[in-house]
Amino acid sequence: MQLETKIYQKENNLKVGNLLKATAKDFFRSHFLAKQLATRDITSQYRQSYLGIIWAFITPISSAFVWIFLSATGTIQLSDTGVPYPVYVFSGTLIWSIIIESINSPASNTNAARGIMTKINFPKEALVLSGIYKLLFNSSIKIGLLVILIFAFGVGFHWSLLLFPLAILAAILFGTTMGLFLTPISLIYNDIAKIISMGLSLLMYITPVVYAIPKDGLMKTVMELNPFTPLILTARALALGNTTEYLAYFSWVFIVSVLLFFIGLMLYRISIPIIVERLSA
């Protein structure tokens, strides 16, 4: 009697459409868990510090103070910004700090949850959403301080100020999207994480954070092509009531960020469990 032979092969169920649907579903469904994680992290962050919530202001204030001091003492000569320089530089460093914090958020949240991920199975998208919640909380505090400075230096209220939080939300989305693509690499190779940190520090000097775009020259071209530029300038213009010259570029950056966000989220969903298991072995 001839025996029947059967060959079993692994089917490829990793279809992009199904993966995207599952990723988006888990991302929005993990709202409660993400909120709990964010509340826990925010509470512990400020409870274990003498200065507490003041730490949210220290980075942008310290960075702004250095440039204000250099400008006031004549150490550096900066072009006219059209608004009081302390407001200009603080708004720039504040927006920049939010973007950088957004880029680092996926990696820092994943590192902090490595122990939990090896023991409990839960949607990894909750870690990303939790980071966004924490960014929104910290950013709201910084925005409040910026509004106080706007009135203190006589800039006054403009209706565009009401749209400023939306520009900050776009900056958070852009930074988080970058962070999703960088997180798998930075978790595996510590050198990459250090290179990214150093690169972001240098990138600030070709972005109109503390000084305006030159009127001509190579630096003008570089700064105008820089995707960070429309985020900084549009958000600042809305806060200070200036003309939004880079609104079209800002819109394109936002649209591309939305599309790439879910692609990055799929990459995160696939790679992070494997990486965490490898690092914990």
C-alpha cells in the first residue's frame, strides 16, 4: 500500500493591507492602556524630582538664555527677527525641544517597557500612543509659558495663536514618525543612538530656531530645504501673529508625516517584539 505524502509549508500571512488594518485598529483600541501608562509615567517623573514640573521649562529656557545673552552682549550679530528677540528665541527653542522629544519618545518608551514586554502580551502600539499623550501634556505646559512671554513682551494676542496648538500637534506627529523609523536601529546598536543624538544637535544650526533664515547664500537654500524649517517657522508665525510664508511646505510635511506614521507603526509592530526578545536573550 502506497503511503500518501503531504508537505506542509508556512503560509505568508503578512499582507500589507491586513497588517495596516490590524496596526491602526490596535493603535486606536489601546487608548485606555496608553492613557494609564502615560499617567503613571508623568506622575512618577514629577514625583521623584524636587523641581517637579519646572523641568519641563528648563531645556528651552536654558537654551534661549544662552542665545539671548550672546545677542545682548554683542558676541554674535543676528539679523532682525521682527519681534522681541527673547520671544523669538524662546519660541524657537520650545518648538525645537518638542520635536526632539518626539523623536526620542518611541525609543525611550520602548526601552522603559522592555521588562513588561517579555512577560505580558499587549499591543505595542500602546507605547507609541502613551508617548504622544506625554508629549501633549508636557507641550501644553510649555505653550502656557510661551503665551505668558508673548503678553509680557508686548507682542499681544492674535487670532492665529488659537491655531498654534495644531502646529505643535503636527510637529509631534513629525517627530514621532521619525522616531518610529529610528527606534529599531537605535535599540540594536547603541552607537547609532549616539550618532542620532549628535546629528540632531548639529541640525539645530541649519534650522531657523534661534536666528532667521539669511536673505541669500548657501545657508538660505539649505535652511529652506530643511523639513524642520516649515514646522518651526509656521508654528512660530501662528504664535506671534506673523505671516505664514511656509504654510504650503508645512502642509506637505504634515501630509507625508501622516502617511509615513502608519508605515513606521507597522515597522514598529513587526520589529520591536523580535528585537526585545533578542536583547533579553
